[in-house]
Amino acid sequence: MVVPGDVPPRVALDRVSFDVNENEFLGILGPNGAGKTTCLKIIAGLLAFDAGNVTVAGIDARSFPDRVKRFINLVTGHEDFWIEYTLTVRENLEYWAVLNRYPKRVWEPRIQAALELVELAGRDDAYPRELSSGMRQRLILAKGLVTDAPIYLLDEPTIGLDPLVAHTIRKYLKEKVNQEWGRTLLLTTHSMSEAEYLCDRIVFLREGRVAAIGTPREFKNLIADRTVVDIETCSVEALRRELDGKEYVLDIALKQASTLRIDLAKSNGLPALIRDLSSVAGDIQSLTVREPSLEDVYRRLMEREPNA
């Protein structure tokens, strides 16, 4: 029975199934509400699941959740409950290391390395309330980098970070944690460029289901027969009307308020487009020709009918 005012139950993940290889960097992508964070929390043993099986390092996660947690290092880029506000930045990291039973000889250099990596080395005596929101996010990330395990679960680790810091973190995760240490990493992100740089394979989730699984190259090959043109114009609708119905135009979408993304047939689309733009050339502010990206694939997967 549903009592008026109650929120009816919703299936967060529905028949989601995928394998992760040892030493693989796997991305889990999808829009808000697709089930990305829920998926990681189930693997980490933070959420119970109603049906199905989760196996981590050959261990049944439902039957032996505590054993599974020893193999997992959860690194998140948000959720302030990871922070102890009565402790300084360094004390937060020390407390976290002691909770995870690290000896001092191990956690001391790891803490210093984590502070330098997220650029908080000069603020280690500050309390979290004295930090900006971006610095607190760096502290949360540093906590995850102090500990180590065979499997890293990365829940939007670079969200809200300064672009230069985010680049440093990505490079560290890929080259140090994944390639040098041989760790297995699962990443959720909204950044297509981040996923393309980091991930060996990608799982696209949509409405709690797997929409597609493959490598970045395999996904881009799906639309390798097209050229993408981004046109910034002061007359978006006029340009759309001009190109609507042209046989060489495979798709038109609004990318930003004044920019259209146009998918063209690779064989003859670009010369035909240039010819037909002559009537509206005065309204065009910029035109960029590029190869299809992972973001273009993502857009197609998310816009098509579910289960299509």
C-alpha cells in the first residue's frame, strides 16, 4: 500500500551486468540518476542490493561483505561526511590512516605525498571550516589517496577541482596507481574527455540499465562515417531551417545557446555544407570541423529510445 505523500519505490539498477579485468581502468558513465554512484556503493558494500550477485576478487560480496572491503579503496570527490571538522587537514588524514590500521612508517610519507598531490601541503594545519569548498573537496580526495587496495572505486574524483589540479590527479591515477602499481580502477564521471584519457573500457548506464559496453575506440568507430561541425551563429533557427532535410546532414543538435553541432556524411558532407552556407555566411561567427568524439557517441546513446 502506498500512503499519500510517500515516494513510491524505484528500481535504481536493473539487470546491470559487467565484468572488470585485473589491472583494468573501467569507466561508468551516464546522466544524473543513471545509477553510477549506486553501482559503486553496492560494490563497496555501502548499499544492500535486492537481487543478483556481486563478486569482488572471487569473493561473494553478499555473503562476505567485510572480506570484500579489504580489497577496495573508495575515493570520492564529494560528500562532506568524509571530513572530521574538529580535526585539522593533516589530523584528518592521520585519523583516516589509523582507522585503516596503517603503521606510522607507512602513512607518514603517504600523507605528505597526498597533500602535495592535491596542493594542500601549505594548509595542513588549517581546519576544514577555514577552507574553501574546492579545498575541502581536495581534502576528501586526499583521504582516498592515503589508503591503498587492489581495487579503487573512484566516484567523480575530480569534480569541482581546479583544471590543473584535476589534470595532476588524472595523471597520477593513470600512470602511478593503474600502470605502475597495477591496481584495478572503476571510475564514475560526467567528463567525456576524462573517460577517454583514463579508461580502457566504458560502461554507459541509462535509467539504471546498461546501454552499451566497449572501448573508447570501439564507440568512436560507431560514428566514424561522419564528420562533426560546430557552428556558432547569431541565427541558430535560420541555420537549422537552411540545413533541415539536406541529404548529407545526418543530425543537427543545439550544443549551446548559439552553437549548433552538425553531423555530416564524411564522404561528401563538408563541401556540400560550405556551399549551402553561402546564404547565411554573414551570420556565422565561427566554424569548427572535427572528428567525432566520445561526447558525440554519448549524446547518441542517451538520446535514442531505451533498449533500442
